[in-house]
Amino acid sequence: MKSFKVTDFNAPLTQVDEPTPQPTGTQVLIKVKAAGVCHSDLHIWEGGYDLGHGRKPLSLKDRGVSLPRTMGHETVGEVVALGPDAKGNVKVGDVCLVYPWLGCGKCELCLADQENMCPKANSLGVYCDGGYADHMTVPNPKYLINLKGLDPVTTAPYACSGVTTYSALKKVEEHFNHPIVIFGAGGLGLMALSLLKAMGGKGAIVVDIDARKREAAEKAGALGSVDGMAPDALEQIAKKAGSPVYAAIDLVGNAQTAQLGFDCLTKGGKLIMVGLFGGGAPWALPLIPIKAITIQGSYVGNLRETEELLDLVRTKKVAPIPVTPMPLTKADDALRDLKSGKLVGRAVLTP
């Protein structure tokens, strides 16, 4: 089995050749067909998050991310073997999306299928080895969702960017009759535009500092786009929305986008924080109650939401986001392209 592992933070990935594991117990062995390269992978590779305000960066090592680690939490694979206790509707030959946001499997949240909220995270590609490999072990068949004919390369990002944006959009569904504002036109932003349309939303104004990404957002159906660095960005958002803004989703998550997201909302609006770029909260505290703003974090999504998402993709024929297929051997290049901002949409590794 060939894999590409983080063996030291901020260092090039290391190619490792080792025996292909055999599934035991409830495990399922898949042959990887596609593995998305996510911005969260950059934070794992770099080893932490910037918390802003002069705070010590949040160390992933201190949070239990041990090395070496095979990243990759947006994975599609073909089932090639099942452990003796693997029960369910999965069989050899099925091509499935892997749900990666696992918890301890025992607590109240996990038993209620809210594993992504478990305080003892055990996520694939983060705390356990993931899809930057030609084979991968999945702990239980219940985490495999049959693609039923969907394309593996364009479907892989639904395991993270897809369910992350779907879950965030569900949190503002009550405001779909007004334009919403989306910060970030990368893989998540373009995904959000497609899903918003499929979910019956009026549309979105997209804010990004990259002209190429703003152009991609408009081609993907945005009602308009705004350069977040423009001196009159707030006025542009209001003009292009054409009505009060009740909901904003921040897929970037730095101090500038968080402030602009807060400022663009009308009284009683809702700001959903998703992005993990880093920094400190910029809001003036008195304005939160004065504007009666709700600020809510949204972390990926649960297994049920992921299943709902794939059903939506099939029934509404959701337009896939732009993807750039790259050989597994180019995993390091994909990370560097993502870090430098060269990618539009998603890089997807194909072993």
C-alpha cells in the first residue's frame, strides 16, 4: 500500500510503502478512487491555528493529532474487503463516499448520530489515517454511502466542503427568501452556491479578494460579487443584495471577513462562522445585543446530513464544483497550490 504522510509539521509529505491492511472486526477496506485536498489539510500539515490577539497558536499536537499521519478526509473508494463482523448493506465492489467525522462512538452525541460534535474526535484523515493513499480502512460499514452512479472525483468533496456548506445553509434556511452573503469563493463557496440553488434559496452575494474566484462565483450563479478589500465593500454588498441582509456565512474565518459579515447584517441577522483561516474576534461587544445578532459556529455536518446531501445531489442534479484531478504522487504539489491560492475549486487526488 502506498500513502503520503505528514511526518513533520510544515515538511514535505513522505511517501510510505507498507503492506495493505486486512480488515478486522467491523472494518471495511476500500481502494481509494478519489481524495479531495481541503483547506483544513493545510492546518493539519502546518500543525495549528492562529487564534489572534497575541494568543499562542492552537496546537494540533496538543489536541491529539499525532504523526506520522495520512491526511485526506474527502474520500471515495471501492469496497474490496470486509471484516468478519462488518454488517450492513455494503458489499465488495460498491463505490462509496466515506463519512469521516467520527467520535468516540459511545457517548450520547455519537449514539444520536451527532459524532461530529463528540468532544473525543476520531476523524479519519485527522486523528486516524485517511485518503492520501491507494487503500484506506473504514471502521464500520455505516460510514460508507453508496454513490449509486455519481462520479467519484466530483463527489469526494461532499464529505467535507459539501456537508460543511449544506449544514451551514440549513442553519439559515428561514432567510432563503432574501439574498444571503457568502464570504469565500473557493471550494466551499462554489459548493455553497450550487447547494443554495438546489435548496430553493433566492441566491447569494459572494465576497472574495481574488478576482479569478469572484469570476468563478458569478459563473456558478452568484447574484453578484464584491472585492472584500474594496473601501466601499459594505455599500456594494447592500446595493447588490437590494434588500436587508438577514444571513451571512463566513467560509474564510479571519478578522476582516468576520467584521464585514457582522456589519452587513440587518438587525436580528445571523452570522454563521465556518472558516478556520485564523485570528481573533473583531466585534464590538455592545453591538451584538444592540443589533440582536446571532453568531453561530458550524462544524462540518453529521452522517444524516451527508446522506441527505447526496440525495439532494442526485435528485436536483446539483452542478459539481470545478475540480482539478491530480495524481496521488502530486499530493505535496496540491497542498502548495492550495496554500498559494492557485487553485480554483478543489484539487482531487486520484491514485
